[in-house]
Amino acid sequence: MNVTGTLMIILCASRYVKHIADELTDWFEAEGGAEILLYGTTMKAQQGFLLVNWTAPIPDRFLKKLQTDSDIADVVVCYPPAAQQQGAIPR
């Protein structure tokens, strides 16, 4: 797994995870800048999830799509520390 940018965790009902993964794969192939690293269901709650690695800034229209999509339960965005964004080695 090669993490090089901003990570995003998308949560959804487990019955939608494969459909959403296919839809986002098509989006990322057309637009570039991101890839799905992992998807599946959580162990405890059986919640669907997708782990996305963004190598480009997350487009506002993509965030709006997630916010308005009723199949998406929640989204977490994990930005890299500023030092790592600039290529510095953390101590």
C-alpha cells in the first residue's frame, strides 16, 4: 500500500460498498488524482468502508457529491502533517 497524500475514509452500508467502489473507481480513472487502497466491511459493526489515497487536492465537487449521496453515511479526511507535505522527515 503506497500512501502518498491525503487519506479519506468513506463509510456506507455494507450492501453499497461494492457499488460505491466501482463508481469511485470510474470517477478516479476519468479524473485522476486518487485511488482506492482498500474497501470492505468493518469487523464489529459490519459497516461498509473505503480507504482512498488522494495525490491531488480533493475537488470541492467530489466533497459535495459525498455530502449529497444518501448511500454515504460519513466521511473522514486525514491530511498529512505540514512537515511531511514539504518532504521533511518527521522526528
